[in-house]
Amino acid sequence: MDRSQDGPGLTVIAVAQLAITVGEPEVNRQAAAGAVAEAAATGARLVVLPELCDSGYVFGNVARQAAAEALGLASPAADSVTLRHWRSLADAHQLVIVGGFCELGADGRLYNSAAVVDASGTRAVYRKVHLWDSEKLVFTPGDAPPPVVDLTFGRVALMICYDLEFPEWVRLAALDGADLVAAPVNWPAYSWPAGERPAEVIKAQAAAATNGVFVAVADRCQIERGVSWISGSVIVGPDGYPLDGPVLADRPAVLTAACDLTRARDKRLAGDNDLLGDRRPELYAGVSEVDLTRAT
């Protein structure tokens, strides 16, 4: 849906749902290039691509094989063909790209990472902190909070997939001044009740509403080694309602929405209420404390 003509002072945000093939980085980069060009034609200033969109996601079926395959597809952020490709695309189309890539750290470890890239180069790299399921057998979790990058059109925070489901993590980005949370994801498919939406989409909507921020989720499609996907790409406004999507169909798609990102800077609600101002952080200390008695 092209909303690029909705009015002045708006920024067109796009998410690209891609068909990704594990072990075919050049094919995947070309798919991303096509989606970026399509988004640029609508006037998009920011395009979000899926998680691990250069390498694919479903690596070998045992830990050692999976790690070896991922290692063969990974590269350092400073020498990444994918990030150089995104910089070229960002320069050609005068926009910003956020996407996931397979990173080989200077420490020799593998990271499920994402980057913010514009025509000047890589503005930020984030390593996924909350690893999902068998990712723990391949990747090392990151240890830094989600970066918030000050771009010409707004402040964009970066996190990956499962990160989005931790309320504390999204709140960190909101407290750090994020207008929009860009989230590359690979949401594995499952069944949900008729008439409902997948819980992951609902959580993205809740994250937007409870923090008063825009949330842009780029999911993927195409069965990969027997794994299918929710294909739930969606752009959500700060009131928690979708501006475009969710797709919920196994096909490539480019969603766009013209967003007034400054809306995210006003946390006031109806009446004398404020999403951030009404917090009582002195009472929340237990949320971040490790309580081993609860974990057992």
C-alpha cells in the first residue's frame, strides 16, 4: 500500500517481506535490492529487511553442522559484502536500510546481528541479545542495549525478532528517545485461533502502544528446510494499530506507511496521563533482579 502522498511532514517507512534461501547470500541480496527499489519508488526513506536476510536462518540440523554452516556464511561487519551492498543501495536510492546479517565478530564468535546503513556507511550494528531456541547453539548473545540512531527524519531503534517480546527492552529504547523501533524478524509459523492474529503481531502492537512508538517489523516467507513462517510483516503506529499489514501470507511483499514520527515524542494520553511520566520506577526494581527461587 503506497501512502507516500498522505501529506506534508510525513516520512514513508517501508518493510520488505522477502523469500530467503539459506546458503545463497547473493540470491538473497538481489531479492533485497529489488524490494528496496520498489520501496524507493513509493518515496520510502527507511526500508527494514528481515533477520539474517543474507545468510538464511535454518542452518544444519545438529549444533556442530549448524555452527559450521553459519560460519561459512558470516563476515565481520567492517568487511561485510552485505553491508557494502546496502550502502550502495542506500546511496543510489537516498534512503536508510535496516536489516539482519550473519556476523563474525573480532572475537571469532558468531552473532545474529542487524545494522543501520545509509549512504555514509554503517551507522550502527546491534547483536541480538535474546536468542531463540536453537540459535543458542550457533550464536553468542549480544551484551549491549538497542542502539537509537538519530537520522535526518527521526530516531530509529534497532532490535531483532525475539528481543521485541521483552517489554523491558522496548522500554529501554523508548526511554532513550526512539521514535520508531525497526525489527528484522524470522517468526516461525504455528497455528492460531480463527479470527485472531498471531501472538507475535499482537506483541508488536502492544510494544508500540505501551511505549507510544512506531514499530516496523520485517518478517520473511518461503519454506526453508521444512520450516515455514508467520510472514507477519507489519507497520504499527504509536497507538498500537497497524498502518499497513500484517501480511500473513507466504509471499514477498513491500508494505509502506507515511508516518509523522514526531507523534512518538508526545507521550500524553487522554486526561492528565503520560505513558512515561506516570511510571513509578522506584517500585519496579524487582523486575531486573535475578530471582533464582522463581526460576526453579
